[in-house]
Amino acid sequence: QSLESTENKYHWAKLSAEQWRDRAIGWLIIILFTLVVPDINLFINFSALVYAFFLTMIVADILERLYKLHFSVTLLTLGIPMGIVSSSVGLVQMFIVYNADSATVIAVSGGTSIMLLTTFYGLILCVIGFSLYNDDENNINTSPINLKTFLCLTCFVYGSIYVSMIVGPSNPTTGYDYLSIQPLLLSLGLLILFHLSRAKKKGMAENICDASIATTITSIMIALIMLYSNFGSDPNFENIGVNQFLELANYANYGLLYGGSLYIFSFLLSLYTNEFHKINFKLRNWHLVEAFSFYVFM
């Protein structure tokens, strides 16, 4: 069904046979992943599925039905960032509740596996997106989303992320636990400075996108420098203490959270400001993947 706009009012379009085929292929890929993993129980976590997987699927479906933005494009753009944001939420939850007594191998490994699951779900979304994507999607002129849709999607996405923050799998936390002054100052400062220096050349959405990547990479490097600089600094301990390790490494977790959140916002904003086709989100996604992989490895 063709999509027509009248006075900025868009109609909910029915899915075509090809669009239903795309969704069927997506579910077949999901089924394939469930068949090839050695132990499916280790790869299923309800909270991670809701916030890192189905949330992205819902946003992709809404944008395709309302604005003809192909399903694969949204999955490719949001899959990894949503996974990283969900991972960072899990990391902050894990690091703030553990102390020297509770940070056992079983506890930390269990929390880490759940944290990595969200990024794994984002990877599956990207695989689905790549399987459905074709180069013609770059030539489709989608209509900019209206202000009402932009605000609704923003509230829906960040409202869901906030719920995931305060309702942990076993250790509920408050929203204040996710505030850290220095990483937050880094993200907001880079955002303002990027826009001041490039306002005449780049749009707001692109500046936010690049600032988010800079925040992510910089916060990871700051955390790793602090972490390795503190090894052996206390003469009474041959190895770094658990509490000190968690405190120092958590800087990167906050940076991932703020940077990833800004990245998701830049995508939604680019659809409103009509900057989406000017920003190479696929390339920038690889930068996020590289930074996150480096952090996990270190």
C-alpha cells in the first residue's frame, strides 16, 4: 500500500507480500541461531531479549509502516547500539552491587555472560539486516518523520531503557545509580564542542553521532589508563583489589551508556531533520563495534 501524507499526517500502511517475506526470513535466521548454539539455555535471557532485541524490532516495524524506511536499514543502524547500551546498563548494575565478598567467579562470570548476550542479540539483528539489505535502499527518499512521531519514538526507546535500569534481573537499582559526573561531562562537553565547531558544515544529528563515538572511545581509554596505572600502586597488595578494579573500570561503562544513548538519539533525530542519508551509520556502527570489542578484550 502506498504511503501518502496529508498536512503532515501519515497513515499506517499494511505490509506487502515482500515485507512479510523479509520478516519470515528474519525469523528463519533467528531459528537458525537457536539450532547452532551448543546450549540454547545459556543464550536466552528475557530482560536482554526485551530491551536489546524486541525493542529494536518494534521501532523498525513502526518506521517501515509509517515512513517506508526499510526494515533492514533500522536493524543495521540500531542493532549494535541498542545491544551496547543494554550491555552498559548490565555492566553498571553488575559493578555497583558487587563488593570484595560478593564478586566471586560465579557471580562475575554470570553477570558478564548476560551483559555480552545483549550485544550478541544486536549482532543477530545486524545479520538479519545485512541479509535483507540491498543497495537500492540508499536511493529511496523517505519522508522526514514528524515531530509527534519523533517524540513518541524517543519516549518509547528511552522509557524502555530507563525501565531496564531500575528493574534489574536480581538487583533493582535507582536511576541515580546511572549518573556519573565526569563521564556525563565528557559526553555533553564533546557534544557541545562538536556542534560549535561544525555547525556550519554538519547538521545537529551528525554532530551528535560523531560526539557519541568520541565519547565511547575516549571513556574506554581513560578507564583502561586508570586501571592499569593502579596495578601495584598499593604496597600492601600485590594485586589490585576487587572494589578498586570495579570503580576504575566503571568509568568506561558509563561512557558506553552515555555514548550509545547519544548515538541512538542521533539516529532518531536524523529521521526528523532529514539528515539520515547524509550520515553513514553503517560505517559508524563498525567504529562502535571496534571500540566495544577492544574494551571487552582488555
